Amino acid sequence: ALCAIGNLATADMSRDLAPEVDKHLKSTNPYLRKKACLAMARCLTKCPDMVEDFVERVVTLLKDRSHGVLITVVQLMTQVLIMDQKNAEMEREEDGGDDGETP
């Protein structure tokens, strides 16, 4: 189910299913934590406004003892940083176009 959420979910479905994915991020099973982390990375690319809701969970997962979970957490963090950079570039472009000045 976590693979399906990551691969098939739309932005609205990602928002609705985020609490379920978060529940699996807290699982005692490292395999479920790993799959939930991958699903969350894909959901956050579809719905970047949810990033702030999962910052604490990412910090917690960075202390995980399973190397599989750690690899997926690094991938999740990479996705978040890429999205943040794209958002910052878009904001700069919007700010530059609003003032009417030429460079």
C-alpha cells in the first residue's frame, strides 16, 4: 500500500493519506519505516506545502539504526532541499518581475 501511495497518489490523496504514512514512519519494523519514508518523499514532491509537517519526523529518523531507513531519509531530505531551492528561485523571479525595474 505504501508503494501505491508513493506512485499513484495525487496531491489531494497525498494530503489525505499523510497521517497514515506518518503512522508507518513510527513503526517498529524498519522495512515499513523505509517504505513509508520513500512514500513520503514522493508525496512531498506532489504536495510541497506539507514539508513543514514532517521536519521533526525526519530528524527522528536520522537517528535510526537501520541503514535502509537512513538511506531513504537522506533521499527524502534531498527531495525537500531540491523543492526548497526551486521554490526560492520561483520567488526570486516573481519578486524581480513585480517591481517594474530593469536590471
